[in-house]
Amino acid sequence: MAVEKSSSGTSTPSTTSTMDRFQKIVLSWDYLRLIAESKGGKQAKVLQHVKNTYVSVAEYLGVFEPLLFEEVKAQIIQGRSNDEEESGMDWRRGAVGSCTESEGFHKLSVAVEDNFQDNVSENDLLLISKEKFEEGSTPNAYAFALVEQRGGGIHISLRTFVAGEIQNLNVAKPVKSTRLQHFASIIASQNSLLWILKVCSLSTIMREFTAMHSVASLPFKDLILSATEAHKDGDDQSRAWNVPEPLMDYLKVNLNDSQLEAVNAGLSRRSFVLIQGPPGTGKTQTILGLLSAVLHSAPARMQIKGGFDVLKHGPELDIDGKRAHWIKASPWLLGANPRDLIMPVDGDDGFYPTGNELVLFYIGILAKIYPGSWTIYPLHGKEKNLYRNPKS
């Protein structure tokens, strides 16, 4: 079966090239060599010292990228978890359905056993070999493959890299490998039988690799590289935030010492890092405490155009003083609005009569029509006696 070649689809160039580089490096590794190096068969490469500050993004990536690939190697060496071993996950048989070369990778469609699909997911790393790895045997045709899709039916889509082994993270110049050449000839033949073993999942570490390479596009890139936040006055105390006392009391009761320390660091506006950890270590509770403190806090000093201005607060008023101010601000609470008490005389200034000034006229008419009755209009003072029918 000839290996078909297809053109690459449309995708984001930066993200695609970054992830393609990661996958080519990992998929080119020799599994048996990694095992030998972990047992002391070969001295591992000396990694660079992790510094606190970095001059550029290139220097930052030059230090942390090798560390991340060492983490990938450790994850591969650790292999399957105890749960997978207890569930019987071992070598499984598969057959090549089709093979296509695209974007520097060989993409396979492999027919597998029905229950194997339920035990693998996207971005799982598989070890594929012509022969099963057993004691006394020396396989010469094997490679890593990454699960792209579980697909439908009995087929799964895999991605592998057989152009050569990547050394020193130099993707541009892969080194020829007899192992990969033999493996490439096998997957080029349709219905070739293969042995497949699930090694680990790379989903999390692939997200870490993408996030690490996105540092250059972050607005707070300089803060990450310099590990210091630049500000003009240089006074950390003036930049701190104040939290209401009831909220701080609640945080002290519900957070432990390390979580409370992180909250105080956030309020002081100093740079700090929340280190990832296993479930149940309090990461979510710490983040919720930080959000609560920041949302309910106020700066001790307000930043203005010329620098910082200290907020000055007078003594708090008692309840009587507050009520006096409320009455002045809302006089209609105890009576009419003062603005409505001053009424114009005529319509020259835009005010027109509402009809209330004709009340006395209507009272006289009603008294003639309904003798002995009271008017429906409210009267004050002597008007009540004047317009009551004297015959009643």
C-alpha cells in the first residue's frame, strides 16, 4: 500500500507549529533508550539552572522547555498506572487500515479490538511495535503514536513521526533511525499486524507546553520575566488594599495559614505564584478567598494623574447626624418638596393654572345645587364655616 500525501488544512499557524514541534520531539523518542537512561545506562543531560529573572522570552523558553520534556520522559517511564494494570490493560493486536502522510506526520487508521476503544482517549500516547516486548527479544521496528480520534466502529486514528529521531530539541534536523525506517515500511503495508500498548496521557502536559509558549503574547509578560512589578513610588504599603474586618475574620476562620498568606500577598499587590497540586490541597478555596478579598477591598491610596492621593476620611456620624443629612438631602420625606412651594403667579414664566384656584367658585355653585350638603373639596380655617349651608 502506497502512503498517500495530503495537504495541510487551515489552522492557526503559531499554535499548530508549536504543538507539531512538541509532538515530533516526543514521537521520535526511543522507548527502550528512555528506559535504559532512567536505570543509569546513560548519564542524563545536565539541565540549566532555573533563574528568578529572565532577559527575554527566548531565554525563558530555553530554560523551561527542556524541563518540560524531562517531565514527559518521566511520565513515559512511569508508564501505566496501577488501575490500568489491574484492569488488564496490556498489549493488544491491531491492523493497519490506511496510512497518509500529512504535515510531516504519518496518520494511521488502525483496526483494534472493540474493548480497546473504551480504554483510550484523545492525546493518549501509545507504543506500537511489530513484535511484543518480552524478555529476551530485541524489537527493531517500533515507535510512539498519539491518539487523534477514537472514531467509529473498530478504527482509531493515530499520528506518528518516522522521519528520524529529534536530538537536542532540533526539529529541523532529524537524525536517521533504522528503527523508524523499519517501522515506516510496516505501516505502509495495508493490513499489517501490530502490537499496541497504552503508555500514558499527554493532554495535561500538552496544555502546559502551549501555555508556556504563549508567554510572549501575554500583557503581563514583563512581570513573568522580571518577577517584579514596576511602579513609580516604590512604596508597597501605599499600594496595599484594605479588606472589611468582617470579611477578614471570615477568611481567618475558614482558611489555613498558607491560604491566608496567599490572600495577604494578593492584597499587598506583591507578585506571587500559586503552585499546582493534587486535588484536595485547597487551590480552589485559596482562589475564592483571593477573589472575595479583592472584590470587597479598597485601595489605601487612589492613583491620580499626578501620582497618588491619600483618601481622607472624617469621623463617622452618629445616627442622629445621619438622619439630619438625610432630611436635608430628601426634604420630601417629611413634607412637600421645597421646590414646589414657590409657585408663579401667572403664565408669563411658563406656568399655567391647574384649576385649584377655582375651588371657591365651584363651592358656591355646589352649595346652590345641593343645599345642606358638605363640599367634597378640602377647606381650611374659616372657609369650612363660610361655605356650609346655613339652613342645614
